[in-house]
Amino acid sequence: MENTIKKVKRCYFCLNNINDVDYKDTQLLRRFINSFGKILSKKRTGTCTTHQHKLASAVKCARVMALLPFTGK
């Protein structure tokens, strides 16, 4: 097996000092959902647990307010 160096993903919100995830900021939320409208996991995006919970709540609220679609296709 080859020795590969894993790149450590850092939380986007912690790096930019964003405490609250706003459901009205759809451009930011679209970075964390895939083309089918599903919320990406924290393992894939690198967000910390606290911000992942806030992100999921914001995406769900944005869906109810019709700012983001429930499905992508």
C-alpha cells in the first residue's frame, strides 16, 4: 500500500468566524447540498458538529420557506 497524506478539512464556518448559519443565505447553503438537494455529510464537507447541526436546520428551514428545493431533479 502506498502512504498517502490525507488533507485535513477545516470547518468553513469556524475559519470565517460565522457563528449563526442564516437560512436566507441560499448561495452559502448551496455549497453544502448536492445536485439532488441532499445535505452533504460533515465527513465530506469538513464542518464541525456544531455547525453541521446549524447548517442542517438552516437548510430545512430554507426548504420550508421555498428558498431551496426539496429535490434537485
